[in-house]
Amino acid sequence: MNDLFSDRILKTKASFTREILKATESNDIISFAGGLPNPISFPLEELAKSSARIIEMHKDKVFQYSTTEGYLPLRQLIADRYEKRFGLKFLPEDIMITTGSQQGLDLVGKVLINKGDGIILEEPGYLGAIQAFSLFEPTFLPVTLEEDGVNLEELEHILRTQSVKIFYSVPNYQNPTGLTYSLKKREAIRKILEKYQVVLVEDDPYSELCFDGESYPYIGADQLEYSVLFGTFSKTVTPGMRLGFVITKNKALMKHLNTAKQGSDLHTNIFAQYLIYDYLVHNDYEKHITKITALYKQQSSVMLDAMDRYFPSYVSHTAPLGGMFLWATLNNGLAAIDLLAEAVKENVIFVPGDPFYTTKERVNTLRLNYTNSEETTIVEGIKRLGAILHRYV
Ligand SMILES: Cc1ncc(COP(=O)(O)O)c(C=O)c1O
């Protein structure tokens, strides 16, 4: 039977988190494994109003086939927002609406990657990117992610010695670690990349979930010739609408991305595009985002406090300034995958680090999501994990 399937699908692993979520969804289990936004943040009433309004206003148009690049007013609104937030000057023609930013990964892979081409990835890196890119059979070139961004010597060494097409990075509140690149490293990376013909993909679903202060400028967006920025409404409005976008000023790249999208799905769900646009123009989006970030900041601080209280001292962890995840390291060398087997017995789950690495297994790291559990559940789950971890002191 395997003779029927393509080499690329046989070499691509199913998403680890989606598999554990499936296995545990019917149980009364405390899950820190998913990456789900908190459903109490979904603006249900406002979306219901928008839904009625767009049908009333635009009638058959919201149900008709549409353009591949996406609904023009929405692309203009996205451009205006980047100008307001970062002073970046994008035109609607630099923006293509995608079916989640996840589709951006697939399209970039289709447009740029031949079998064996190099993709530089943060290590640990976003497992959805590893999965999407795996389908194009690239050579993954991991570069160590440090507290303030990737290791610069490793990055430069890889660029100097290997054939690389893409450097994929999540510069703000990264998935899985919650880490953010410092301003200094962003500038240093930009200087390095200027010397090479490599496409920088900055995947940024989380910068709006910033607990305090301002977001740093992007590494390459609007500044490097081969630069692509991904964004999404998944974390700030609703993930189920599957509305993301790809931005690049590189006209050749955009033309090919558009062709690849035509072949994939013709265009992104047009009802969802009208809906989100209407929601954004009729509501105070900034206020909505402020509400979500306050909620997530509180949930992350409850998790951090509980970890400090219940975890043994051999566990260190990141303390994210935004986003949805934190990352723990078991400094006694315990493999997180072994810990998961025990945690499942106590009805609590997390993602062991393994699927976030392309070259390592049985790692001593793990990802914890804090956005989709109530505060009392967070404390109870961490307490249970702490009890297991204490068996290894
Ligand atoms: C870094 C990163 N990129 C992309 C995605 C996919 O998001 P979307 O819902 O926009 O497809 C996620 C979702 O968790 C993510 O963490």
C-alpha cells in the first residue's frame, strides 16, 4: 500500500499536538498541550452582528467566488494598521490574504523549495512550520535559539557554508518558547542577511499579544529585498475563520505566491474576509486586544507562580512577555517524553520538546500553554506535574 503514497507524505510526521489533542479530547484531562486561544475572548455578539450586516449589505457577493489576493478593503486596513503600529508603508498589492498564516508556510515552500534546499529554522522551532516545510523535502538547518534570538555565529556559519533558500523565524513570543528577539539581535541579523540571497520569513502571530510595552521593529519587513511577513487574525479575533496574510514588497515573489495559491484553493473564504473586515471597522479592536492580553498576562503569571511553588529547582523556564506559551527545561536530563507518559496517568498533558526539533529526540524540554485553562485549573495541573517531577529529585 505504501507504494501508492508519495515520498514526501511518507516522510512527513503527523502533528504531535493534534494527535495528543485527539487522543485526550473526550477525557476530563487538564491540557497545557494545545495552542488554543481562550474562547472567552471570541467576540461572539459582535461577529453575529457583522455576519447579519454583511449579508444585508453585500448580498450574493459574500457567497460568490472571489479574487486570489483577497478582499481589497481588508488588505488596505491591514496596510494601515502596520503603518500605525510600526510606521511601515505597505500597499494592498503587497498583501495577500491566506487561509491562516499556516497556508503562508505551504505557499512559501511551494514557491521556493526544491528537494534538498536548505531552510534555516530556530531550534526549537514551530512544529507547524517543520510539518508544512517537510512536504517539500528540504534540508533543515537548525540554529540555536537563545534568550534574545538565534545564535549569530551559527547563523552566519550556515549561510556561509550551506545552500540556503529560507530563514524562518518567529521573532515575537515564539512558539514554542515564548522568547522574543532583542533589538540588538534583530539589527545584527538584518546586517548578516543583507549579504546573502536568502528569503527571510518572519512569522508573527503573537506580537499583538504583548503584555507590556511596545513591540520591536521587524528584522526584515520592508527593509530586506527578500523579506516576507506573515500575520493572522487567529489569535486576536478567531482562529476558526482561518484568516491570515502574507506581506512582501518583492513583486516576483508575490506573483509566484499568488500562482501557488490559485493552485491550492483559488482564494480564501470570502465570507470570512467580509466578516472580519466588518468586525474590525465597527468595533474597538484595540480595546479588544487589550482585554485579551490582560487575560493572558494574568494566566501566564498564575502558571509561573504555580511553577515556582510546585516545581523542583532542577526545572528552569522562560517568563514570556507576551504570546501563549512558556518553555521549561529539566536540568537533570530527564526526557520530557517519559514525563508525559506519567502525566497522562495523572490526567494532565503538555507537549514534550521532541516535535520542535528536527535533529534531536528525547529532549529535556517541554512546552506549556496557559491561555486555554481557568486559573484554578492551571494551578491544579501544575501541582500534579510538580508532584511527578519531585519523584526525580
Ligand atoms: C508561529 C505560528 N505560525 C503560524 C501559526 C498558524 O496560525 P494560523 O491560525 O494563522 O494558521 C501558528 C499557530 O499556532 C503559530 O504559532
